[in-house]
Amino acid sequence: MLQHTPYTFAALASTIIMAALALLAWRRRQVPAALPFALLMACAALWSAGYTVELSMTTLPAKVFAAKVKFIGAETVWVAWLVFVLVYTGRESWLTRRSLALLLAAPAATLALVWTNEAHGLIWRDLRLSIGGDYTVLLSTLGAWQRIYNNLVQILIGGSLVLLVRAWMRAPRTQRGQVAAALAGGFVPMGIYVLNHLGVDWGLPEPGLTPPLGFAVAGVIWSWGLSRFRFLDIAPVSYSAVIESMSDAVIVLNVQDRVIDLNAAARRILDRPVCEVIGFPVTRLYPDYYDWVARGQAAPNGAVEFARRIGDAQHDFDLRILPFCRGVLLSGRLLVLRDITERQQNERALQYRIVFEELITNISTKFLDLEADEIDTGIDQALQTVGEFVGADRCSVFQFDENLTEARLTHAWHIGGTLSRNRLAKSANITPSLPWWLEQLSRRGEVQVMHVEKLPPQARASYNYFQAHGIRSFAAVPLYTRGAVMGLLNVESVYDDKEWPADNITLFKIVGEIFASTLARRKAEATLQKRNRDLALFNRAGQALTAMLDLQEVLELLLDSIIQLINAAGSSVWLWDEDRRDSLVCKAAVHKGVDETLVNMRLQPGQGIAGWVGQQGESVIANAARSDERFTASVDDETGFQTKSLLAVPLWIRGEIIGVLEVVNKRNGSFSEAERELTETLAASAAIAIDNARLIESLRLRNEELDAFAHSVAHDLKNPLSVIVGHATMLNSFPDMSEDERREHITEIAHSGGRMHNIIEELLLLSSVRKLDEIDTYILDMPGIIAQVQKRLTNMIDEYQAEIIVAVDEWPLAEGYAPWVEEVWVNYLSNALKYGGAPPRVELGAEVEPDGMARFWVRDNGEGLSEEAQARLFTPFTRLNQVSAKGHGLGLSIVKRIVEKLGGRVTVQSEIGKGSVFSFTLPPEKDY
């Protein structure tokens, strides 16, 4: 239920006036005092609105709620008033975050107590309704906190009014009207509030209505002040406030040149207590004062410039000494000091920028025209220019390898001069600390340390480097080429802990870019020249390879060419064993000191990186070879060579891998993909040349075999055939010869026919072994084979009265083809009987070699063989030139063919006068 009273309309009118003033002030919020004034009017409007609602209510709960809302404006209006007064009187500096927090603390606490008053009664007690005439009003007794808060508000109001009065007294005549309007408008509501709490009875049924009505009256006054004096547009500022707020320092001297006053700026510059300045001669502050007076009088503009340290910084000042008089008498002087540090810094910065740009232009222009052989000298001179410009003691350039694992000092300048190339090569580098450098460069784009002593623990290697070279502080920037870091430019201070300003770092980066592009250009030119040389060498090597027909010459040319092209320490060629295909054999090597040991060494399929390449047919680059899981150290252990990096490519011909070309230990840097492609291309030409050489060698051997075959047929078959013909002629010519003579001729014919049969059988066996590509092998019954051989040679053993000794109790298991192995034993044993002692003593034995191969041997007690004879033993169709020699020279060549076809090898050990040992090996039993 609502009620309407005359006071309701008065409160509503006050609300409207305050709201209108708040809106008007908000529109002028660019004026410093307008915004706090708008806040003041808004709080007052809220207070009046709360009273309007409270007066309209008739029930106790409704009035209490409206009263609580009213308190939001009532308790904050005083803070808004004080803020307005401080801003209006030029005391904004008092309004710090801390002071505002203290001002708002009491209203915030009061509002919290208002809304919880039912629990404690600290704001009001004994709430009740009173009927006065035709309407009801809310009455209460003030609580303890409300009385305390009211006293605090009265103090704040009194202080604010005092500030306004002082502002009015100090304001110029032209500004006193607007100050008076502000003071008069504020005095009405604030005075009423104070009088209310002092117990003045206004005769109203609702005493709390007087402050809102007072704000209504104040609103009329302020509206008049806004229209008449524009008191929000022009703030009153006293001349002393102007002087006090000046950024220029002002010092007032009397006629005796003693300091009688100074503003805040002067106090900051002097950095002394006022008691040590006021009343003292100015020469105590500035000993050069009288010299400045003379200089100022002589200067065209009367200004004197001087420098003075304030705190830790050096400041530059412009000083003007201005006399002031009363009439014609000198009353004193004003010292006006303007801090021109920023201006001087700007001028110096401008001058620095001019020199800076000239330096960059000169360096850039110079490097555009440098030839490749002039670049090192140009970098040295640029380092000297940069070092002298920034006041450094040393400047140096480090270049990294492609894998960022090594850093070389390539250019250096220090205050004593430029380091020569020989001294650079002997200088210590930062390779041990390179990871820390790279991490810093990638994270910050630069490295800057003012105190080397303060380097972090992870930079211990860098700290040791700097300590060893006496470096106190340094700055470094990366050298980039194509987005990748290729080195760094390092600038060092030896004698001081130097700070490197941002413009220094900018200079270093610009110069670093010039260095990087120049070095990259030289590298590109050198790479192009090398590529041209490599292509020329490559073409010559390819042409030479295709023209060569000798296998060893092909391999030697291949290795020499690849070492020159890639600049490696060594190279080798590994070819699959043509007969067995069970191992890679080193056919040629160029390794200083180890090539002889390496040649004829064997690798099993998949053994080592070369074995893996030979098996998989894929090229491999292993720049950290020993870290590669495919690497085997057995070759290095046997040769004593230290493999660090390795490049291996397969040798392909007609879709088949015939071997591996291996290059080791690149001399400068690491093997690259481009070098892999180059090696593969050369390997393709080499594979064709190797295949051609092998074909030529095979044809040569075939021709020799055919020649020997024809010789054997023509001569070895001719002799027994001549004997047969002779004896048959005798039988035909002498039909009446005796039976014994006839039997003797027939026996010789039969014997010669047997010899011809054996020769033909061996020729057929040799031919079948040569033509047959594959044969099924199995575990051999070696004791049974030996027994069969002895049975076949029974007549020969009896004829020579030979002693056959089997020197093993158990024969090792081996795989082979029994008919062929039987022929091997027959040849070895028959030769031992033919060429052994008189009588022959023949031992048969076997053993297992370290590589697992089973070795079988025949030892005789003959005269032995010379080295020349041993070299010719297994050549087809040859016969030893010995008196006791018999046979046609096919046996041992057949043995060699058979054994190699079965995956073994034949050997002979002999010494003149001590007999011979013929042996052959066979693969061990396979793990099925």
C-alpha cells in the first residue's frame, strides 16, 4: 500500500535534480573534476530516491528495505564528495590506491552492517512506525557503529570544506566566483548533515529528509555556477600550485644568493633534505654558480648547459638565471633548470644512428665487390670496425660443421690486431660447449652475458673457455644461411663487465647476416667449382672404366677415383665369391697401412654394414659408424684401422648384386646424400666394367682350357693310341709269333686302352663339373667314401707297395656330393702314390677350421714342390716336370673345380725334401 505526502514530492524533485546534474557532468567527463562530480550527484540521487520510496511505503518491512537501499547512496556520497574536492583543488596525487581503499573501507563495512542489522543492531535499533497526520514515518534509535561512522563523516566534511575555503582564498580573482559556487553548493547539504547530527531540530516529521533536500538546494546553486562561472570547466589553480607542479626545477634565491624556496622538481634533482638547502648559499649546491652566471650573460639565449649525476644516472640540464626586482631594486633570482637528458640522448642517438648507418652501408658496399680470395681479409677488417665502434676488446667468427658437432675459429680480431690463419688453426675452440651455445641461440636468438662469473652450471664448458681466455662479458649472434645456423659472431670484453645495448645486438645481427651471406656465397662458388672438377673426374673415370678389360686395373681406378671425389681416407671393393656365393671377398682396397691385410678378407652375408648392403641391396650412410647396430668391429680389430664414418653402396648388374663399394672416414665433415648419389652413379659404371672384366677373364680361361684340351687330345691321347697301333701292327705283321709275345702285345694294347679310357672319363668329368650350375648336397659318409677310394686304388697301392695311414678316429661332418668327393680323394691319393717316396707313405686326416669349414688332407713323403710348381698345380692341363711324373695333368684341375663348386677351396703346403700336404675344405653340416 502506498502513501503520498508533500515530502515525497520534495524528495522526488531532489532525485531528479541530482540525476540531471550527474548526466550533465558525465557529458563533460573530459574535464578532470567532472567525473567525480558526476559520481557525487549519482550517489546523492540514489540517496534521494531511497527516501522517496521509503516515504511512499506504509508497512514496516517495506520501509526497512527502502532504507537499506537508501544507505547505498547515503554512505558513499561522502567519499564521492571528498574525491571531488581533492580533484577540484588540484590534489589528485593524494588519491592513491591505498588512500582510496582506506576511504572505501568504512562505507563498505557500514553497508555490510546495514544489510545484516537484524543480527547485531549496530546501525539502528527499535525500528517502529510513527503516524504523523495522514501518513506514517520510520523511526529508530542509532546503533553504536552508526554514531561512530557519523563522527568520521563529519570530520571528512569539515576537512573538505576547509580545502575549498583555502582554494577560494588562493584563487585568482578571475576564478573566485566558480570556487565560491562550488563551496556554496557543497556547504548546504554538508552543513545540514552536520547540524542534524549535532541535534538541530528542523521541525520535520522525518529529520533524515533534510540532507536530500539540502542536495536539491545545492543542485540549484551548482546549476547556477555551471551556467554563470563554468566551475567544472575551469579548475582553480594557484600560482604556487603551478610552480609546484612544474616539470622544470625552480630555485628561488634572495639578494645574498641564498636559497629561500624551491619546488618539487628541484627537490628531486637536489636529492637532499630541504633543511640542508633552505637558507644556505647556492654555491653549496652548485660550486660553479658564478661561472654559470657569467656564461649565461655571454650566451645569446642566456642559457647554460651542465651535467649532474642523480642517483646512478647522469643527467643533462639547461639552466636559466632570471633576476626579479621590486621597482628598480634587485630582490633575488630564479634558477630555472630544465632536464634535457632525453633531448641530449635523442641527439646523441641521432648522431649514433648516422654513424651506425654509415658503418653498415660501408661494410655492405665493401662486401658486395669482394672476390673469394679477399673475403677473409674483408671479414677481419669488418670485425675490427665493429669492435672499435662498440668498444669491445675482441671479435671473432666461429663456423660449425654440417652436423653442428664442431665449431672452428675462422676469423678473429682483438685490440692488438688480427689473428693470422696459422694462429687461428692453433687456437682453442668452443666445440666442447657447443650444445649450450646452440640451445641459447635457438631459444633467444642471441647470447648475451654481462658477467661470465654468473653463467649457469650447465654452461661449465663455456665458463672454462671464457676463463682460459680472460673474458669478462660477451655477446654472440648466430650466422644463418638458408634458415640454418652455420656459425656465430662473438664479441667479447676482457677488462670490464660490459652491458651490450639493443643497438649493439642489432649491429651484430646485421653484420652477422652480411658475413653469413658472404661465406655462403664463397662456399657455393667453391662447391660449384668442386662439382665441376668432380664431374670432369667422374666423366674421365667412367670412360676409363668402360674401356678397361683387366679386373684389377678396374678396381684400382674405381677406388682412386672415389677417394678423390669424396675426399675420404680409404675405400674398398667387396665382391661375392663367384663359385660359392656364401661370402663377400675384399678384392681391392686403398687404406693406408691396412690395404694388404684387408685384401682377400671375407664377410658373411649380413656381417657388418658391407655385408648388410650386399644382402639387402640398399645404400647406407653411417656418419657415426660405431653407433650403427649393423657395424661389426671384427674388420677393424684385424686390420688395426679405426672406422669413424662409412658410406657403402651395392654394385648391381642385370638385377643382381655382385658386390659392395665401401668408402670410409670422410676427411672434412660427414657423408652427404649428394655424395651417396655420386657414389651410386660411379658404382653403376664400375659394376659394368667389373662384369666386362670378369667376362673377358672367363673367355680367356675358356680359350686357354680349349687350347689345353686340344693339346691334351692331340698329345696325351696320341701316345697311348700310337702304342695300340704299334702293337696291333706287330700282331698283324707277325702271325707266327709265340704265344707269350702275342700275350705281351695284347696286354700293352689293353693297358694303353685303359689309359685312354681314364683320360676320356676325366675330360668328361671336368666338362660336366664346369657346365653344371647347381647340385644337391647332403651329409657325406666320409669313412665309406675313403673305403671305396682305397678299393678303387687297390692295384695301384699294391703296385707301389704303399702304406696308407688314416690319422683320425672320427671324421667331421660335411656336406657335398659323394661321387665328386670320391674323385677328389682318388686324385689326391693317386698323386701321393705316384709322387711319394719309395715306398710311398700316405697319411689321410681331417680337422675343423676356425670358420667352421671341414678340412680334409693327404700327406705324402715325396720330394716336395717348389713355390713355382705349387703355383701351377691346379691350373688345367698342366703336368709337373718331374722324371717320375705320370699322367695327363687333368686331375688337380678337376679337384679344384669340384671343391669350389661344392663351396670349398683347395690348398697345398710343401717344402723341398719334406713332402707335401694336399687339402680341400667343405661346408659344415647345415642347421636344418
